Amino acid sequence: MDDIKLYAATEVQLRELLKITEACTSDVRMEFGMSKCKVLHINKGQWKSHQEREIVTGQTLDNMDTDETYKNLTKATNTFAIPVLTYSFGIIKWSHTDIENIQIFIRTELTKHRMSHPNACKERLTIDRKQGGRGIIDIQSIRTKQIKTLRHFFQSKQTNLHRAIVKADKNYTPLTLSSPDHAADTHNPIESQEKINTWSQKALHGKHRYRITQDNINEKQSYTWLQDGQLFPETEGFMLAIQDQVIATRNYKKYIIKDPSVTNDNCRKCHQQKETIDHITSACKTLAGTEYTARHNSVAKIIHQALATTDKLIESTDPYYNYTPTSSKADKVTYLIDIAIPNDTNVQTTYAGKISKYTDLAIEVKRLWKQNKVVIVPLIMTVSGLTPNTFTPHLHQLGLDEKLHKIFQKSAGEQRADDPAGPSPNWRRDHGNP
């Protein structure tokens, strides 16, 4: 018995449930972890401030404040919403259609609140975050697992009570315990790998999956921002839409959704190249001197501040976005650090180009400045967060903690999502309701 959640329609019912729980825990010699317990009051879908506090085992339960939130939307959904359903599996006869309607409702609500794009890859919603998904529990899968587990439990017990229950259950519950070969009213859940295969085979959505599985890309680090869950759900959904190539660029409207009103798919900024998501995020000459430079400077500050802190040149702990870089030539070692954020298809080309570009300069710097060593350090991360295998070794080369990658990735992601020059993220206006 762990992580119990109590749901009640009124405060009186909640107190009764607390008394029952207190009695049960006392019987089995368990104690409430008061530091982990909170009470949340919801009235008509809105957070309700509540002054009174519940008492359990002589101690006061704190109420959750309005500024207390779960680390991310996915964790809150998996912790608060879905368990309400899972307690009923094996008792209530949910049909496959019922479960599918709930899954559709989840996708619709996320889209309505701009937390997911209506044309984004739906398989990613229930794929694990470390594999590039949103990590929301697959309700169909957990229902099947719950029923199979309960059937095994009752049929493996040999007590008179359990035998009587097994004999009596003739299709009264979804378990149908009296039939040893009953497969239960469940559809075989789609396994995670099968979802990934479906995602990979899609012509548009699958491009990102293909790119991230290349040998030179570190998949684990590329999805760090997803696993940490530190971005707003809206920003997270926008970044996944970029990866799925479903942002409403002119090229997308003309060739994918076949919008008859779009006859010219040239970039609305530079008017020279086709307006694709790759062009907008990293290849538009008009944006190069403004938006791309701001993004570059944002992540460059992170590296510079970390280096200055490591070498004890500064003691400031200001956030990186408030940091002003300084310089020092005290050591006889020079690092030529070039930060690049190319599109997903140009990782290897960009890396090789940086090495080639700075080789002659490194030789000259070593000779003119009388340096003992000059090191070329290209730090590269793509516009959608793909991280090459060279990123962490270069951080170690600079004497920096590899955790810096998370801050680097988050900063670049926020710059992409907040880019005022890019296509409008107002998906409902551009595409209509899901």
C-alpha cells in the first residue's frame, strides 16, 4: 500500500475517507509520510483556496498552494487523472471503443489548449519520453495488463474464498474467472516498439525519427529536454511540432495540406528560398543577423559563464541570460569555440566545416600569441535538439560538467519556441479545430 490518492465529492466525505485510511494504516503498523501529503480542493474545475486543514494522526495536512505544480503536465496526468480509471479496470466492463474515446479526448484537450499540434504524430503521445514521446500512459495497455494480473492472482490462489469467487464469476466482471481460457474483453495493446515503427514509417513525421537514429547522433542526450520536463507544455508541444514538420509554413500549406489560397511558397522573410521549417529555423538570410544571432548568443553565454566559473574568473551566480562575458589571456592554452545550431540534416557537414575553417587560424594563433596549445572546439546542436556524439567529449575537453548540455538544450529550445519571426504557433487558427 503506497502512494494512495483519495477522491471525494465533498469535504465531509474526504474526512471519512481519511479516517478509514488512518485506521487501515494503523492496523498494519504503517505511518503517514506527512511531508509528502497534500490536500487539493477543486471547485467547478478551478483551484479553490481553502483555509481549513485536515487532521490525520494528530497532525495537520497542508493544502496545495496555487503556485505548487507538478514538474510537468505528463506527470500530473499520469499521477492524478489516469489512476481514477485504473482502479476500475477488472471491475467495470470498459469496451475497446470506450477506451479509444478517452484517448481521443486526451489528444483533443491537449490540442485545444495548444499543448499538442492537431497534425502531430499521435503515436508519440504514449511513447516513453526517453524515446521521443510525451510519456502519457497508454490506457488500453494498462487496462489489459490490469485484467491479466487480476486473473492470475485469483486463479493462482487456493483458498476456499478465492475458489468460490472464481467459480461464481461467470462473465459478471471483465475477468470472467470461471473460464480458465478466457482472453478477456481486451484488444492486444500496441507495444512501444510497434508504435515507434509506425512513427518511423510515416513520410513526414518519420523524417525526425530517421535523423535521430543516425550513428553520429546521441539519441539519449537529444531527448534530455523531454525527460527533464522543464519546458512549458505549450513550448514542448511546439518543439515536437517542429520535429514532426507540421508547422504552418507556406511550403507545408501548399504541398501537404493542399491549401488552394497558397500559390507562392517562397519564404515570407527573404523571398529567395522555399519556406520550409528547416529554412525558417536555420537557413533564412534575413533572420541570420537577428533571430539566429540572439539564439547563438544565448547558448554561447552558457558556455562562457561555465568556463569563467570553472577557471575562477568570476564568482557570480547570475542566470546565464543576465551574464556579461569577460576575457582573460593568463593561460597559454587557447580554445577556439564555435557554437552552431544547424538544421537536422547538416550535423556532420557543419562539424567538418568548423574543423576545416579554424585549422589555419589555430596555427596562426599559436604562433602569434606564443601559445602552448590551441584547441578547436565545435559545439553543435540542431534546431530540433538533436545532439551529436561529439558534444559531451568537447564539454569534458573544456573541463565542463556534461549537465551543462541540459541548460544549453533548454535555452536553444526556448529561443526556437519564442521566435517571433517564425511561423505562427496558433495552430487552431491556422489549421482549424482538431
